[in-house]
Amino acid sequence: MIAVTVRYYNMLRRHTGLACETLELPEETQADVAIRFLADRYGPAFAGMLLSPSGELASHLVVFVNEQLISPAGQLPLLADGDELKLFPAISGG
């Protein structure tokens, strides 16, 4: 098992009531699998902030792994013990 710190921002923080938490995940878990785990944990409203209706990562979700921006369209990295996953819902407005 590995320990990964997840940091929540904006609406995600308000929904979970947490700034961050530590997840215990199986070794060689991909970032998207961890995000889907969180979607299941916090329910449909939260899942709608993370995932598209087809179950892919939402286009408005910005994800960093260890300060590196990851693209949901590409191969997502495997997480390692001690990694940090930051989740930002993109906000628009004017």
C-alpha cells in the first residue's frame, strides 16, 4: 500500500469539508483511479465535479501530481508512496 496526500481546492474543499487528506491505495494506482475512488467516496454531487457523464475525468478538472500538471487526455501517471495529488475545479466567470 502507498500513502498519497490529496489536496482539495475551491468547491471541492467546501464539498468535502477538508483541505487535504491522506489516501491509502494499492501500489501502482494510476491518478485517475484515485480520483474515481474519491468520486465514489463522496457521492454523486462530488463525482459530478470530478468526472464527465461518461466517467472520464471532467474537462474542467485541473490535476497536479507532485506540482506537475497532468493531462486527462494522456497516460496518467502511477502514484507512488508520498505523492501529492492536487485537485482544482476550473472556475470561469467575469
